Amino acid sequence: MTATKSTTTKRAFTAASFDQYLNEKKLMGSHCANCDANFLPPRAICPDCYDDQLEWVELDGKAKLAAFTSIYIAPTAMINEGYGRDKPYVAGVVELDDGVKISAQILGLDAANPEEIKIGTPLQAEFIERGEGDEKRTFLAFRAK
Amino acid sequence: MTATKSTTTKRAFTAASFDQYLNEKKLMGSHCANCDANFLPPRAICPDCYDDQLEWVELDGKAKLAAFTSIYIAPTAMINEGYGRDKPYVAGVVELDDGVKISAQILGLDAANPEEIKIGTPLQAEFIERGEGDEKRTFLAFRAK
Amino acid sequence: MSKKKLNRGVAVVGAGMSKFGAFSDKSSRDLFVEAFQSMRKSVDKEFNPADIETIYIGNFSSDLFEAQSHTAPIMADVAGLAPRPAVRIEDACASSGVALRQGILAIASGLYDIALVGGIEKMTNLPTAEVTDTLAAAADTLFEVPAGFTFPGFYAAIASAYMHKYGMQPEHLMNVAIKNHENGALNPNAQFGVTIPDWMQGRIASAKKKGKPVPTWSDHWDYLHDARANPMIAWPLRLFDCSPITDGAVALLLVSEEIANQFTDHPIHIIGSGQASDVALHDRDDLTSIAAARLASQEAYAMAGVTADDIRVAEVHDCFTIAEIVATEDLGFFAPGDGYKAAEDQVTARDGAKPINTSGGLKSKGHPVGASGAGQAVEIFKQMRGLADERQVAGDIPLGLSHNVGGTGGTCVVHVYERRN
Amino acid sequence: MSKKKLNRGVAVVGAGMSKFGAFSDKSSRDLFVEAFQSMRKSVDKEFNPADIETIYIGNFSSDLFEAQSHTAPIMADVAGLAPRPAVRIEDACASSGVALRQGILAIASGLYDIALVGGIEKMTNLPTAEVTDTLAAAADTLFEVPAGFTFPGFYAAIASAYMHKYGMQPEHLMNVAIKNHENGALNPNAQFGVTIPDWMQGRIASAKKKGKPVPTWSDHWDYLHDARANPMIAWPLRLFDCSPITDGAVALLLVSEEIANQFTDHPIHIIGSGQASDVALHDRDDLTSIAAARLASQEAYAMAGVTADDIRVAEVHDCFTIAEIVATEDLGFFAPGDGYKAAEDQVTARDGAKPINTSGGLKSKGHPVGASGAGQAVEIFKQMRGLADERQVAGDIPLGLSHNVGGTGGTCVVHVYERRN
Ligand SMILES: [Zn+2]
Ligand SMILES: [Zn+2]
């Protein structure tokens, strides 16, 4: 377990807090001390013991690819980023060394040759900034090492 | 009963047919011969005898005001028509002489002085065109006589 | 109407809610977690959430408000309740009143003993114009919306017909708003928990502080007549005739009657449930009454074996002031045309003969549309157990009622609650 | 798992559907009228719609597709059924499978004897990109959608995990599409009721007719490998691995077991019903299986007292080809990792040992998402009564099953049907 527990100010276990941490280039999950379990996205309630006295935990972002696809028909948000039929991208389910999984865009792989992509590929979390001004937002991605 | 039964081609009893008739400046309802009842908007199934062999019937648009309001906080579609806080408009429930009721914008009344508007005011159907080109569409309205 | 009966009795043994308000940093799932934890605290005896067997979530349109559908399993997930079945119920503003009813039917079916009923709505992400458009989606998009009708507009039209028939004046509507804010001021979960006189004083104080011209309202009636303080929305409805745009969530714990005492010594039994639908507003015979409310309450009374007069407290659907007046008639509390007089005569005040909306109602407590029906049950649960603190109605409350309307009465659902010990 | 039982038995005595397809001139209410009339015609004996007591409508998102919420009372209205209670159920693509289950619970509760269950979706108003966005609303908008996942993308990721674990190749998926189009070609209500070889021949004929270069596909496998004829959507899923965008509606008539013979001598009894939810895809232990489907089917089998081997025909949720393969394993028809081999070996063909999706499935029949689950029941009803015409499975069919998934398995609902005479 490479995760580091946060002992500072406690933010609410919400998507907004998670995004705020992403803006600070931190990948944060939550941790149930009762069950010694991590949760990503952060949960407010432990689904095993129903305790709500969880703690924030910073994850080091080391991971491997658990499942993936190369997307050719993109949603509007990704079309706006320049993706689509002529520029597919990889989206994947990522398994972190900390024992949690998350969905993310996967960088550093050849999206046009998905049959060459291997499940189990080592990955590292990366923070992508998209949008301008008030619309600026940090997205979690992972890059093949 | 001033309604005229249509004996020509039978259109489906749908909102699209109703709108198509509006484009032709016709206010069309449906009629159940079993129950001698008219329906506006047109129904495909009679709610009294469950017959579906209804007929189109043209209504002459003579009506009176059954209920109304003067709207100051408008939906986007009406804001786009120039309505809003500084230019309220009247929307109403209208009772036709043919025994049916419908919702419609009411013209020819002083929307800024709704307390002067009388329920029972005689009205006549009117067809308003809005939008340009492919977006052009005919709306049903009623005007105070 | 046949006196329909359920195959098993059902009781509410827990009821909680998030604070209602505008919370830019919270999604509906965050609010639901708050409501769920609040519900857990409300259960008197030991309760393990893992014992919950099925989940019903009332929600009007997270689709349009949050671009999120399939909300029920998400709520199950954040409460740690997957893989239990999770069903979203949508009946506009009656969504969670209907969800409550489905939870009751699920237990009565014999399949489940313990059901979680939730309600959620997260409305304040959108600008007001888009909220107006979204609420209009609860009306008939093909035949009502093109007429220019808004949601306040429909109820305003009902008010016009009611005024015409019974001689009510727009001023009479203000009695409802004043009363509900008086109640809501005593509800710590209310979005606008302040009386209208205090609201007015706040504006005067604020003007003084900022060195602006100090308004010269003689009293709160004068304030409510001021078109700048209380602007027209859809005549005769002004701002203070309308419930606000609200974020909020609610959670109720329902169990079969036989096991209720495992959770509490004071279960609130649901002895009557009724629901009805209706056609578009323009297609109705009577525009001064909500037929679905009359039918739903008749069904609920018949199942419960009680009459309107037996009800001691009621939460009714006051999305607009006129809606409360009409509701109190449709429920049989007052004769048609007498509802506005009852409001004027304080009969519906907290210390009146028929206290209505002691929670502050949708008007003051807030109206997160998909959560409002379940929210009514929270207030009834508290009042009937004597836990409503400062706003507690005096005396014993053996019977309560909730009345939840979707759209302009396209749906109405009524529940009758009984306390036996 | 405890063997849960309903307090009363329930049977399907009528089942109808609109044609599935793309109908620019029809709203969801027009399609529902068609389905309702089709259901009425399917009832063998006399049936007065006025006897219907309650209504459940499955619908994913008329909110986003048609700017119309509060759809249940509107459907009640157009069928002439107001003021009966009308409830909309939303569980993404499982909406009407879950609506069916709620109809069953409503009858089992003792409150009703006759329930109408409907499903509607009107999807083709929107451009494809907006449909893609709307379907993504069934996933987790906060944590899955920002990753760039689309709805095909999720199932593609499942396929990648499955291929990795079991050695399946993308070509294996094509067996599912080929079979389902063979079945759908015999279903007059199917949106794309044409076999893939015929589809290919149609394109060749069209090219010849227009004087364009004539494609040189050697056979339909060659056609499916052509990136221009069968473009990649989300690797390894191509166009022909995906169900289409569809408008359609369905209506089912459910009654309590005791009165079923008033409507028909051949009621189809629903003897098992199971439903489960799940967390977001990334949060699951096993990405090669839908846990909610395993749980829902186990619950349904236990209630019915049958096993997977007893099922003679099944409609399973083939929103994507990989979904059908995984479903046939989750339902216990084949061992994990054997589903793709069963498809390859024609075991799931109409004349195979375990006919799957004789209707054409969502792939060929079409996938109006909120109507699809109820649509499965229509096919089972027809097959079990011997009314499936050219696509009728040979021999006696005492037991059937439907399997309806919402999202990527956030919801799954399974029903087991029995014919007794
Ligand atoms: Zn724990
Ligand atoms: Zn008739």
C-alpha cells in the first residue's frame, strides 16, 4: 500500500472535492480504517461496514491497464478536443497498485492499432488541463510507461 | 355543433398531422361517431368507448376564454419572440363552441393589465407563423373579438 | 370506489433529509448521502443498512438538470447498497411520493420486508430560464408548451378560474405564503427559513447598511404588494406565490408491519395510499380543482377507513400558493371555494384546527421537485412522533396525511399515516 | 440467496408492439397508441381497456430525446386510461423490463388485478452525436463520461477484457450479428429485418444500379471485415456489433393468476422475477461478466424453481454483440468463456439447443431503449404460444426467459415465463 493518508483539513467526499484535488495535481481517494480499504472515486460511506468516518488518501498513480477500447465515434466533448474517426483515442479501466480501479483516457498508446495494445500495460496517472478561463478543468488520465 | 367532418384522405391522428393542418390554416380535431364526441388535440382512441375508427373534424375556431394568465417570466421560446418582463403575453385555456378546450396564446388583450381581462371573453382561432425556412412553423392562437 | 386493501401493512421507521437549498459544490449523489445518513440517525433501535432489500428513488429530471440518467443504481452505489435492485420513479414533482407508494407495494407484494425510498433533485446548476424550460417538460410539450405556458403559468390559469368562480382576490394568496414562511422559519432544513416580516426587515437593514435609499414598506403586506420586492411571475402569481428552485434529497426507511418494532417503538404506519392521473389541464371539466387529488385522496381515505376530518396534520403540495388552497379543498378539508377563506382565517396555521405544511411547505422549505414528496413524509414522521421541535403541533397526532402533485395534476399521490403507540 | 416468493401469481395475457424503426412523423405517444392497439388485438377473449387498473411505463429519457418528462400520465391519456395511476420507471435500457417487474409487484401486492405495462422510446429526433451523448447519461456522468467513454466504448472495454481472458477474437462477435439478423429477417416488426448476406447483396445491387464501382466482397464475412462497409465504432466493436438507434413502443397486459382465463386459455405465467444493481464498471471485480445479471437470474430461477438448463427460449440484451455472449454465460446457459464458442457452434441459433433472440434481438429488431425490455416479453409471449410465424421455434416451449440490462449492468432484470396449457 503506497497510499499516503491526509491529516490536514477534511474536504467533503464529493465529486467536487475530487475535481478540486485534480486541479491541485493530486489523485485522492478515500480510506476506511475499519476495513483498511481504499475507494476511488472517493466514497463518503464504506460499502462494507457503512462507516462514514473515512479519510482522504493520496494515491501515487501507479497502475496497469485492466480493460480498454479505442474510440472512433466520439462524444461531443471529445470531438471538441479534435478526436473522432480520423483520430481515435483510448479509454480504459485502470487498476491502481493501491487496489482501486478507475475509468480514464489512456495516453501514449497507438489508438489506431488497438490490437497491439496489451492489457496489463504499466501506466502512470497524469493530469490534463482542458478548456479556457472559467471552463478550465483538470481531467485524470493515465500514460503508458 | 358547427364542426365539419372531413371525408378526404385520412391522416394519422398524431401531433404531426395536427401541425400539418395548422400549416394549412385548419384547426382539426377528431370525432367519435359512437359517442358523438369531439377531441382537441385530436385523439386516436376514444377514451369513452375505446373505438379507434375516429374521423377528422374541422372546427370553426369560435371560442371563449376559460382561464388565463399574463406571463412575465417567459420560457426561452417566447423570450426569443421578444416577450418577457417588459412585454408580458397572455396564455390561456380556451373553450370552443364545439365543446372542446385547448391551450393557446391569446392575442388582442392587454397583457399588462390582466386584472381587466374577463373569463368568457369571445375569441376566434388564428394561425401564427414563427421561425424562418425549415424552422417555420404555424402556431395556434386565439384573438379576442 | 372499491375499498382496496394491501396484502400486508407497511410502516415508516426512519426518515431523513439533506438540508434544502442551493449547493453549487454538491451533486445529487452527495445530497443523497446526507439524506441517507440523516435517515440512519432517525432510526431508534439498531439498524444495519445491509438489511435494506430494495431501493426506490424518486427523481424528476437529473437527465436535464445534471445530464445524468440511470440515477437509481448510482444512489444505491453511493449509499453502499449495490447490488440491491434500484428503481427510479419519475412522475414529475410527484416522483418521490410515487416512489414511496411503490416501496409500499413492493413490501405488500411479499417480496421484501425492508425498502429504502429516496427522493433527489439538483436544480440550481442551470440558469433560471433553463429551469423554467425544464419544468415545462413536465407539461405537454406538444400541445401546452407551444401555447407559451410556463409552470407558474398553468397554476396562474387555475387561479384565474378559481378567482372568477369564487371571488377570491390575489391578496388572499399571500396568506399561504406568510403562513408557510412562519412555519419554515422554525425548520432548520428549510431553504428560505425566514418569516416574510423578517425577510422585509432584512432588506431594510441591508439597504441601511449599504447607504442605499431605505424602503418605506409599512408592513409585510405592503412589502408583498411592492412590484419590485415581489415581482409578477405569471398573473396573479408573484414571486412569493412560487416555491423556489432547490437542491435536496430525502431518504425514508419502510418496513413490513410485522417487523416494525425491531426498528422503533413508534413506527408510523401507512394505512392509506391513493394515486391518480389526469389529462392535460385544458382537457379537464373543472379548472378550479385537481381531479387526480380528489380521486387519490378518496382512495387513500377508503383504504385507511378514515375521513378528511380525522386528519390532524397534513403536508400538501404548495408549489404555488393557489395549489395549497385548491389542495385543501380537493382533500376534503374545506368545501370548494372555502379554501382561501380557511387560509385567511388561520385555520391552516400551526395552531389552527387543520395545520397545513408545518414544515414550511415547498414554499419556504424548498422544492427539489423529485424529493418533495418524500420530504413531506419526513415532516409527518416528525410531527406524529413529537420530534418537530419548535414547530411541533400541540397534542396527540394519531393521523397525518401527505399530498404530492406532479405537473399541474397529471399525477397526484396521497398517503395517510397512523400512529398507534 | 433466499427463495423469495410473491404473494400472488401473475400472468401475461396480452402483448403488442409498434413497428420498430425511424419514424420522423411519430412521437412516442403515437407509437404507444400503436403498441396499445396491437396489445388489444392480441388478447384472445373479450377485453375492455376500461378494466385496466394501473399503468407502468418504462422510458429511458424522453426528457433528453423529446424534451418531455412526466410521460406516464401522457401515455395513460392517449390510451384513454386517465385517471388510472400511471408511473414512469427509468432504469436506462432496462426501464421497461423493470416496469414489467413493478407491474408484477403491484398485482402481487393485492391492490390491483389488471395492470398495463408499457415501454417507449423515440430516439431518432436527435442527430447521432447527441444520441451518443444522451446514451452516455446512463453511465456515470461524473467519473466515467469525463474519461471519454461512450456507450459502445464500455462494452468494447468488456470485450477487451473478455478477449484477454478467454482468447476470443473480434471475428467471433460477428456470429451474433449474423444470427440475429437471420432471425430479425423473419420479424415483420424489426427495424433492420434483413440478413447480413441480403444486406450485402442489396448494396451490390444498389451500386450496379447507380453505375458505381461494384464491391467485390467474396461473402458476408468479407463484407463484415470491410472497414468501409462495417466501420469501427469502438474497437473491437464495429457498426454491425452495435444495435441501432430506434423509435418504438410496447404494451403488455398483466393480470392476477386467478383471473387469467377470463382473457385467454393460454396465459403466460411469470413464475420468476429477479433484479439487481451494480456499481460503475471500473469498480467491479470482474470485467468479463455482468454481476447484476448473475444475481438477477439466480433470484429469478430460485423463485421459479427452475435452472438455466430448463429454459427453452430466451431473449437477452444484445445491445452489442459482446453483450449477448456475456449474457448467455451470466444466465448460466454456458460456462464462463464458452459463450462465444456456443455462438460460433450455432447452439444459440433458432434451431439450436438454446435459441437466443429469435426476435432478431436488439441488434436487428431495433433498440428503442426504454421499450426494449417489454419488447423481449412480446417475443417470449409469441414463441411460447406458437404465434411466432416463420421464426417459430419448433416443439413445445414450457419455459422462456427475458434478460434486460440497463447501462453497462448498473441494472439487470430477468423474468422466467411458464406455459401451463
Ligand atoms: Zn469499512
Ligand atoms: Zn367513443
